[in-house]
Amino acid sequence: MGGVRLIRLSVRAPVDHDRLERIYPCLLRAATLKSVTSRVPVLLSSSSVFPEPTAAAFEMAATVGYDGLEVMVWTDAVSQDAGALKGLADHYGVPVLSVHAPCLLVTQRVWSSDPWERLTRAAQLAETLGAPTVVVHPPFRWQGDYARNFAEGLTKVRGRHPDLTFAVENMFPVKMAGRWVVPYNPGWDPTETGFNAYTLDLSHCAASRVDALEMADRMGAGLRHVHLGDGTGEGRDEHLVPGRGNQPCAELLRSLAGRGFTGSVALEINTRKAASRPAREADLREALAFARRHLEPSPAIKRG
């Protein structure tokens, strides 16, 4: 919570608005969805700055010029705290436009050991922050009632939070003890069960060795959110800067307008090996430039 204390102190000092506007392109706008002018908002996932904390993601998103943030709820206390996140969003002028529910193995005790409670808390966090999207993974096989009744239970949660989109993400099989296993119930591909909204993760497509464009086709009108990251198809989740692997990242982005896509694209890339903050920011800048370049409408569309 020390980060919040620093924010409170900083806003008391005289502010050079012109200088801040030059440093942070998004700063001084209201940190809400209404402030975003992009046809498809490009978000920075807070996981992309790991091992730096959630607060650093807001700073880097503002510095580089992302439209907003996707908050990965994990063991960082700030990522779980609506007040802290709202303070950061307002301070940097970077709205939180999606919330990733705590679905990872390392987040099984965040908020509660009950996965239904964690999903509900993620929904409440999204509502408080004005984020329209909650990203959720298919359940792990060992998660009892949550795994057995996920589709029905998710429908009930949606009914309690009708203004939110719960976008179920495609995952991938994992290799354990020399063999491939699927730790999800009923599987890693949510289109086989069928949901009203999906998150398409291109790095996960690479890890599962499926065609991302075909996956998008199967998701159809339910495609509401994209996790943009590249991969090489080596059977592991890489989250490379788009353009550094062999996935159809550019083709997928260019196809979104024709698919009637009205959601957002979140850059979810791995920068853990970045040697310095400037190196990490350079990766985030390259990823943002890639996304914006390929989301631009074609000249023919512009003339129309």
C-alpha cells in the first residue's frame, strides 16, 4: 500500500500540466472508457511488466501511450485493491478496461480459496473500476463444483452482473512427466463447450498448435477480447512480442473489423528477461506499434 501513499503525497505538490502532458500522452484525461477514442482500444496487461509490480504497469502504459490497462489480479496486493487501482488510474490517466480474474495456479488463495468467490470479487472489482470485461480461464479439473458446473455457474454470475462481459479464454495442454495432459475441465478449448463470450489468446494457440484464425472463426460473434502475444508453436506458452514468432498476429488484427469485433486488444507479453526498464519499455512500445499498425483500417475502408 506504500504506492498509494506516494500517490497521495504527489498530488499535493504543484503540477506542471504541460510537462506531464508531454511525458504521459494519456495523462489529464478522465480515466474511463469514455476517454478512449480508438476504435479498438489497445490495453497493456499488467502481467507484461512482471516482475515489476502492478503500479509500474500504469506508469509504463502512460509513458508508452496505451489506451488502458488490463489488471491481472494476482498476489500483488495493489492488483486486488479497488481503491489503489482507482488512484493509479486517475493519477496516470490510464483507465482499467479489463480485469483478469485470479485463475492461475499461483493465485488459488487470492481473496478466497473458493473459485466462485474469486470470480465474484473480480466482477465486483471490474464494476467498481468501470471495466467492461472480465477474463476468466476454464476451470482446473480438481476444482470440484466449480469444474463440474462452470458453464451453469457462469451464467448465474453473468445474471448478477449484466453489464459485464465474462470472456472465457482458450488455454493449452501441458507436458508433465513426459506426456501431454489437459488440466482443464472439460478441456482447454472453450468453444467445445460453448460460451457467449471469449478471449482469444494467440500465444496459447501457438502452445496448443492450433490455427488462431480458425479458433477466431469458431468463437464467431462471441469473440470479445484478444490477448495479443506471439509464439513459435514449440508446445509452451511464450508470450513473445507480436512479430517475433510465427503466429498470424497481423492477420488476426486486420480481420477484426470484418468480424464485427467491438471489444479490446490487450498486449500480454513476457518481458521478464528485459535487462532494464528502458529495455522493457522498448518491448512494450514495439508491441503497441505493431497492434496499432495492423488495427488501422485499410485505405479502401478509409475512403469509404
